[in-house]
Amino acid sequence: MSNSNPNDTKLEQQRSESATAALKSQTENNHTEESEAAADRIADNLENAKKDK
């Protein structure tokens, strides 16, 4: 599908790059939060295991 206005293509490309960057940032933030939560759960499990001994 060709676009009669080449400037529209450039604008769409910028929107796409911006959306990709936003999704990447969101994914990285989610990964960090999940990793920290997992580390907290592991620490809690170890502490509980020590108490059970």
C-alpha cells in the first residue's frame, strides 16, 4: 500500500519507534519488579526454613 504523502510514512515510523520504546521500557520495569518480588519470596522462604529447624 503506497502512501501519496511521504511525510505520513515518516510520521508513522516515528510513532512506531515511540511505541516500541514505550513497550520495551514497560517490559523492563515489569521484569525488574517481578525479579525483586521473587528475591523477596526466596528470602522469606529461607527465613521460614531456618525457623522450622
